[in-house]
Amino acid sequence: MGIRAALAVHPDTGRGAAARIAGTVAARLRAGVDRLELLGAAAPDGLPDGLDALVVLGGDGAVHHAVQYCAATGTPLGIIPAGTGNDLARGLGIPLDPLRATDAVVTALRERRHRAVDLGHLDGTWFATVLCTGFDAAVNARAARLRWPAGPRRYDVAVLAELAAFRARPVTLTTDGERHHLDATLVAVGNTPYYGAGMRICPHADPGDGLFDITVVGHATRADLLRIMPGLRHGRHLRHPAVRTLRAREVRIEATSWPLCADGEMLPGGPVTARCARGALTILG
């Protein structure tokens, strides 16, 4: 039986990078399938039944929306990174060069090579990378509003802007039934290590172990944050005394008036419970 796949192209991703290579990507994918359907940025809503794979050409936001469909249907997901962050691709070891990633997807389609990875789930939403609240979520929200500069530097600018206003707040964390009351600056629940275009906030997170890695920055001054933030690129922030880590299959976060985001997408605030769903997503390759 022939292989039927769909390619979802998000043309605005990466300041137009996805649009510029979409034709080349589609041509290469056709070498690995019998039928390829091309979809616009609104996909994967309303996808037809019976797909053997959904391939996304875009950034983490595009992949986040595809994950909702693939987790619900069991459809394998192929990722061709073309965004400014590409944190899920980075966390799964997928080539960040989109044409190399395309060739890897083609090989996986031909050989029907799949792997199962974990996802986080909360309030009907799946997430594949990091759920965060507090300072980092506020930075993400500000970075999303900025039009300059592009790439990782946009997050650096947002960090400096948020430093002026943010303060530690009381938080209650419940991890696998154990309650922790603390003042915290941020809480990051990692299924994979990266967020914010390559920052290793949860450097030991493994999307195949059935557990979240949780990084908590406790009460931290502006000076503390300025010392902590540069280490995020390499995971050195874990050495700071204000930082602690936890591991759990389920975590509940109770904080007042904190922003919340998952996979870089802003979510409604309020108390949330996230659960690690082992093997909930099938990845090509």
C-alpha cells in the first residue's frame, strides 16, 4: 500500500525562510511518498483521515499545533525546522538545516522508521518542549511582541526589559503528591531540554523516560538573574544556589497572576496540572 503524507507549510516562519524553501522541500518529500498533499498555515485543522505522516515545515509554534493533531490521531510527525527557535528539533536531535532534515524525513518514510517520544499534557493541550511560568514566561510574551532583533537576540532584549519589573512570588508545587511551598522567580517543566531558541533550561530532560525535569529558580535578585541567565545556553545555571531541580510524572503549579506558556505559546494563567504522557507522540526518524 502506498505512503500518503501531508506537508504543512507555514510561510511566515523564520521571516519567510519556510516560504523560500517550500518548493524544494516538497520536491524532495515526493521522492519518499506515493501521494503528498500540500497544506497552508491553517493546517492541520480538518486534515483527511488515513494519513501515514504529517510533515511540518516551520518553527516551534507550527510544530506545537501539529503535535495536537498527531497526539490525538497517532499520526507520525515529521519536523523540518525553519523557525527562529527550533527547540523541539534541537531537543530531539533533528538536523537544524531544513534540507538535511527533509532528507532524514524521506529516509524515515521509505524505511517506515518511527520512534515514540513523551509529551506533556494539561487542560486539553499537549506540549513537547517546556511548560514555563514566571519570569521566563513573561520574557517569552515580550519577545513575541518584539519585531527586532531577530533570532535568539530577541530573547536577550526581552530579558533585559523584564528584569526591571519582575519579582519573586509565592508558589506551591506539587510533584507526584509531594507539596513544596516556596518563593520562586520561575518554574520550568521540561519534557525536552530547550526553550527560548537554544537555552538549556532543563538540560537533563529526556523525552523518553516518562518523567519531567523541573527547574525552579527560587528567590533571586536582579543581580542573581544577571548571573544565572548567561549560563542557560550551556546548562551552567544549575550551579547557582538559587536553582533547584525536581523530577516527576505529574506537577501542579499554583501561583497568583503569573503568565504561563508551553512550547512558546501563551496559555491562560491560573493553577495548572501537567502530566507526562509516555510515548504519546510518534516522530519520523
